[in-house]
Amino acid sequence: MASVVLSEAEKLYIVHGVQEDLRVDGRGCEDYRCAEVETDVVSNTSGSARVKLGETDILVGIKAEMGTPKLEKPDEGYLEFFVDCSSNSPELEGRGGEELGTDIANTLYRVFSCENSVDLKSLCINPKEHCWVLYVDVLLLECGGNIFDAISIAVKAALFNTRIPKVHVLEDEEGTKEIELSDDPYDCIRLNVDEVPCIVTLSKIGYRHVVDATLQEEACSLASLLISVTSKGAITSMKKVGKGSLDPESIFEMMETGQRVGKSLHIALQKILDEEENLGTSRSKVGFLG
């Protein structure tokens, strides 16, 4: 992961500020940076979103393609994640970027392994034979800290924007089944994203923890806790990252903070998505692909 080199004096300044609930950029320990969210930014996808969180820039595109259901879940569709870390940081070139991409993809698989996160049964066309497979492509354009949270926000926004064509299964007298796709672009399936979790990363700095850490703050943190939280505040998964250790009391405090911050994050994101949806085709594209 991209990192910055800080002197001991700079680290001490950041740590002391966190202890006083005053970070370098003026935020409190539980405050996120200003986020820009825009959906429907890539034309040749079923759904897409771009999220800019501070200096971190994420683009997500989702492509719905027909496939065969998995043997263990014959009446469900499924999601496939691919993460490309094409950041301009030298540390993310070659093997470093591949390892980070694999780590992020595995984290997303774990987050979405919760049964209720996405209604996979609605993606089934014909049990055991045909289903929709959602290929979620994540592109890390710029790394400015807290990439897991930014990616989870972008994935939820892209899923909200995803439109899947309605399919009718026709059967002739001989029992042969044919699949017919609707020609009407508005005749489509929309996914319910109410239970899709967002990741809240809590970084331990000194004796306190912060959300939405910058690269400089990440350099001062030896351990972080990634918590996936639903809109109702339910924790669906946790993952500890970093070389440092976390004591049980700190973990419980971080879980409580994650639930509280996660619920606020979902409310703010859903408000933005609903406002953009209500604008319809009249809204102006403000992103770099506009």
C-alpha cells in the first residue's frame, strides 16, 4: 500500500493532535473527509460510480453477463471482484499493486459473503442453468489513504446504479428452453442495496483511534480494524491489518465507533444517491468522464 515517509517530529505532532481530538486537517477523530460521489459515469457498463475521498480516487464499473449458477447454490447468481491498482505510486507498480489488488478483492468477497448483503436469488434466471453474474471491476486511480472505505462506498453506489435487463424464459412443446431479453432499456431489474455493507476502517494512533485516516496518519498507525457495517448498524465482518496489536478493550471501543460512524455514512450516501436518482437525465456530469 502507498505510504509516506515522516520524521519523528511529524509523527509526534500527528499523534499528540489525535489525543486532543484535533487532527492536522482540522477534523475530529470520527469525521470523514468530504466525499464526491457520482454514478453512471461509464456508458458501456450495467452500473458505475466514481468516488473521491480526499486524495483517494476510485472508479467502479459493473458488467452483468449470463453465466451458469454455482453447483452449491443452483438458484442464485453471484458477484466476481477484480481490483486494478494503477495508482501513480511507484510502490503499487508490478507485484506490489497485484498483492494489494488481491487483498482488496478478497476483502470484498468476505464482506459480500453475508447472505443478506445482495439478493442473489433475484439474479437467477433458470435454476441450475442460467443466472446473472455481476463482474465488479474496481480501478484505484489515486491512493490518498483509506482506500477500503472509499472502495466499499463506490461499490455500493455502483450496485445502486446497476440495471439488469429483464429476461423471459420460453419453453416450446419439446421442452426446449429459450431465453428472451427485453428490448426496452427501461424494462430492467434494480438491486436492493439497503443491506449492502460499507467498510469503516479505524486506525489506532497512540491511545485513540480515527476513521478515514490520511496517508500521513496511516504512517503513524501500527494497527487498524476494518469493520463492515450495514445501514442498521449490524457488523457483518471484521479484519485486523497492520503489524501492531490491539487489546480487547480497544477492539470493543472500535467496534462501537464503527457501528455509529457506519450508520451515519450509510445515511449520507443514500441521501446523495437518492438526490442524484431524482435528477434523472437532466443532471449534468461533473466527473472526469463527463
